[in-house]
Amino acid sequence: MISRKTFLMKLALVGFLSGFSARLIAEEKNQESVENTDAANSKLQEEIKKRLGRDLASLKAPEIAESGATVPIKISFDGNPDVIEALHVFVDHNPSVHILGMKYFGIEPFLEVKIRFAKTSPVRSVIVLKNGDAFMAVQDVKVTVGGC
């Protein structure tokens, strides 16, 4: 017969190992989802280039920001401004992911703005056209000091 102390030690060991293995599985799935997201983004950009022959949406931001408090970004659209319905900006790891959303009324499709980053994250600009098409530009920004 097994003693109570041995039983509890084995039970604790099984609990630790199952928790550890669950953590490893979760980290592996998280890494796979990040890789799948990156692959999907690059595939989307390749599909847009293949169909249109060029990038219509462009986003410029610094690769490394010394402070996340104010990071300048520039967004432009190389198409007819009359077809633009809206522009949206997203920062993945901010407390509020949707940073900016604005409607366009035939004005020049160029925007320069300073936004806050909570930590290192990709910034995405999405330009929505009146026919329902959308164009996205993505750039990673590494933040050395937090802003939000």
C-alpha cells in the first residue's frame, strides 16, 4: 500500500507536469498563430500586388521608436481619391487597438499623424473603397520605452 505522503508527492508531480506540458502546447500554438498571421499578411499583400500590379496603400513609420509616447506615421493612397470611403489605423498591442477611423470626401488621400504605442507592435493602415475593396499596409515598430 502507498503512503499518503508518497501519493500526494506523486499527485503534485503529475499536476506540475500536466501544467508544464499544457503551457508548452499553448506557447507552440501561439507561435504557430503568429507565424500563420504573418504568412497571411504577406500572402494578402502578394495577392494585391498580383491583381493590381502595385501597392496602392503605403505606410511609413520609424522601425525603432525611442519613446512610444509619440510615433509619427504617414499614410498615403496612390489611387483616385474619389473612390476612398474611409481610412482606419490599428496598433495590435495597444489597449485600444483601433486608433483612428475617418471618412473621406474626395480630398487628397494623405495623412500624417503621431500616435502612442504601448509596446513593440505592428501598425496597420486600412483604406476602404466605396465598392467594398480594402487595401492594407503594415509596418512593425519597435518601441524602446513604453508610451501608453
